[in-house]
Amino acid sequence: MTHGSLFSGIGGFDLAASWTGWQNVFQVEIDHFCNQILQKHFPHAKRHDDIRNFNGKAYWGAIDILSGGFPCQPFSLAGSHKGKSDTRYLWPEMLRIIKEVQPTWVLAENVYGLVTLKGGMVLETVCADLESAGFEVQPYLVPACAVGAIHKRERVWVLAYSHRFRQRRNMQKNSLQKTKLSKVFPPQVMPSDQKLLPTPYITGGHDGIPKRLDRIKALGNAIVPQIAYEFFKVVNYIEKGK
């Protein structure tokens, strides 16, 4: 299975993908510090910076699952709730790349405000956009405490599947097999010291990412990889029966 991540941050989705035994093909992240973290832990993945300048057509038909936690600030309960009028509203960019890459699966993540803002119309837009692009869509509300955290940290997860894109991809050779952009990572079992612990190492940063990261902002923006891992396990089971 091949995986690409958008708004990669410090690699929460990519970490979960490596636990699942998948190949992390590319990452798109604009933050310099986060890219240093990605370079250290995922040296074989191809990195791109600003999503607005990223052309996903280079990976057309080469990615099984595309993930991304598009910026939450426009919808966060702690923000100004500007929604689509916020300059950080980058869902349209993620949708553009989904259409360009045409993965079989998409897993998107955002804050609970995606459900509450404007009576849920923002979440409805995301789901409708994916359906218009040829996906079957199911949103979920999964808090961090569902995987053993001591805090709630509610997040919306949108899982989408396209049989049509799978058929298109199987009709042609995988371009990455020709160019060998990246090597396959061996399956990694989730180490015990990376599971959610009773207390956070950094106040406010208890999100399942390994300790010793020195930027609160990077931790605060990170997804909980243990939750992504549960979704990826389901995808793996559907695709491979294991």
C-alpha cells in the first residue's frame, strides 16, 4: 500500500502508515521545523512545501491512500470562526490534489468545529465535494480518549473510498515503480513507548506523538497517530484481508 500525506506536520499520519507497513511516498508541509522532523524520520519520502504550489498529477494513480489534516483554524472553537472566508481555509487545495492524484482512499481530519460551524454546513460541503469527485464518504467523530488518552480532544475524521479510481489505477503501470522515488519501509510495530501515556511530557501536547519534540505549536497541530492507525488497520483489512 502506498501513502501520501498533505499538511503533514510532524508526520502523525505517516507514523501511523509506517506502523501499518505502508510506503510513505510523499509529504506536503510548508513549515520549516516540521520538514526537519519529517526529513529525520521519513528520509525516503519525497517532500514538497506549499500545498498551493503542489501539483499532484506527478503521482496520478500511484497512491492507494491520501491523508491530510487540513488547517483547523477557520473552524476551531478557540478561533474567530471565519470559516471559508479565512485565508487558511485550504480544503479546496486538498480537494484539488485528491482529484489530481486519484487515490483509492482518503482520510481527512479536522476539529469538532467542522461539525458545529454554520450548522454543520462546512462538514456537509467537504462530504459533498468528495462525493462529487467519485467517493463514497463516511465522517466519524473520534476523541483522543478513545485510544487511551486522558483528555477528550474531539476530532472529525472523514474516510472516503473510490472504486472508480482503483479501476483507473489498475489500468496502468505504477509510475513510482519505474522512477523508484522511494523505498518500501519494513512493517513497524507500534512501540510501547509511543502509545498514549497517563500524563503528557509537555503540558497541552499530549497527542500521542513521541516525546522530546521541542515545539509546542508542532505538537498542538499534530493528529493523534493512534487514531489514524485504527482507520488504516481497517483499510488494510479491506484491501488485503489482514
